[in-house]
Amino acid sequence: MDFTPATWLPVAFAGLMGLSVLLYVVLDGYDLGVGILSGTVRGEHRDRMIASIGPFWDANETWLVLAVGLLLVAFPQAHGAILGELYLPVAGLLLGLILRGVAFEFRAKSAVGYKVWWDRAFVGGSTLAALMQGYMLGLYIVGFERTPANVSFALLTALCLVAGYAFIGAAWLIMKTEGELQRRAVAWARGTLLLSGIGMVAVSVVTPLVSERIWDKWLSLPNFVLLAPIPLVTAGLFVGLSIVLPHLPTRTDRFCWMPFVGAVGIFMLGFHGLAYSFFPYIVPDKLTVWQAAAAPESLMIMFVGALLVLPIIAAYSAFAYRIFWGKATDLRYY
């Protein structure tokens, strides 16, 4: 087997980029979900919801920056091809992220009469960012071909990803809040679980249909038997959550963490399925990780840098979650 840098470095960078995307989807996914759900409440409940993500949301977006940076420096051809196809939704995503970032800071410092507008901007920015991410995912799955059917699928994926983010955001609130807000979070989680499942099923069905290669990877023997645990465990998590959620919150609040852990498991399994489907292609059925990779000498230098930077980002994030563990309190700016 060939273990030259030209062979293993592109795979290593694909793994690092995939890990960064997964961490972004899970971590920024829940705070985008909280932002989306904050539009359904007012006053003290909204402040407490935003306080629950206050110490984390900015650091969570670091993983998106890292993922795009790795795509640019390690796979420049794929960077140009993917972002060229997704120029407008990427612009919409950046607009949403900027809007929610500005609104998060200004809502707490503006005059009372203007706070409601910054709250609306925070909800709008969160929703726009989630919609654009889902739309880009849908177009990526169908190979960027914009037929009416493919665009309809991308729009469905966008709506379902919004529901998925709202679900994991609600699960986060179940874990981080108490009282009336926690009970509302349980209701939100139950309401968004079904649409999240529809999105998962739609992606699972369409992905093999758009590529004969992916169809063979999943449905030929013995792959079909060996890979069966992935959809079965995912379905089990959906069923388990639908059973657990009606019984929350408990009197002792002992199991408030279960919905969030279940949501993280669903996102991880879904991402694993997509990664398996498309690898080794980084641009669907057009460019493999080896074809799109930069020169091995450049990759080696960047790989050493990534090994230094990644532990620092991970340690900082872990430290922040350790310090601010427990129920959310009022968000203060002094």
C-alpha cells in the first residue's frame, strides 16, 4: 500500500475538514436553533435563552472558519468549484451570521425601544444562516444540478435543517434551563422532531438515487448488511427521543441531558452517512481528495500547523464549557 505524503495527506486533511464541519454543525447548530426559537418568546424567557448560548456561540463559529480555511489551503480546486456553484447561498449565509453577531451585541446595549428590533434581527439572522446551510447541503447532494426537482429537494433540505437546528437548540435548552422555559423547550423539541426525521429520510433516500456509485456503496452486498446499523441506530434514536420527551422534565431534572445527547448522536450518524457516501470525492463525482489537493510539500507544512492549532481550539472550547457548565443564568455585560 502506498503511504507517501501525496497519498495520505489529502485523506488526513479531508478528515480534519470533516471533523471541523461536524463540530460546527453540532455546536453552532444548537445556538442557531436557540436563535430561531427565541422568536417565539419575549422578555425574560428570551433573555435567558440568549444567555444560555452567550459564552459559547462566538467560539462555536470558529469551527466554520477552520473548515473553510482547510478547504481553501488544502483543496484549492474544490474550494473554487464549490464556492463558485454556491456563491449566492454563501453570501446569504455570511449575511445571516453577521446579522446575528451584531444583533447579539447590540440588543443588550441599545435603548429599550430598539431592543425588539435587534431581537428580530437575531432571529432573522439565525434563520437565514440555517436556511442557507440546508440549501447548500441539498445542492451539494445533487451535484449542484439546478433542475426544478433538485431545487425543490434543496428547499426541503433547507426547511428540515432549520427544524433540525431548532430541535437540537430545544434539547440544549432542556438541559440548560428550568421551570416554564424548560417545559416550553420540551414542547419545541417534540414539535421539531418529526420534521427533522423527514429531512433525514429525504437525504437518505435521495443521496443513493443521484449516484450509481453511492447506490452500490450502500445497497450492494455485503455493504447493505454491514452498514445497516447506521440507519437502524438513527431510527432508534428518533424513536427513543419520541418516547422520552413526553416524560420531561422530571421532578429531579436528572435526565435533562438525554435529548441533547440523542440529538448529537443523530447529527453524528447523519454526517457519518454522508461522509461515507461521498468519499473519496470532495466535489461530488467530479474531483477526488487527491485530484483537488495542493502540493504535498505545502500540505505537510499546513498539517504541522493544523496539529498545533486544533488542540488549542479544542482546549479553549472545552475550558469554556467546563467553566459555564450547569443551568443558564442572567446574561450580564459588566
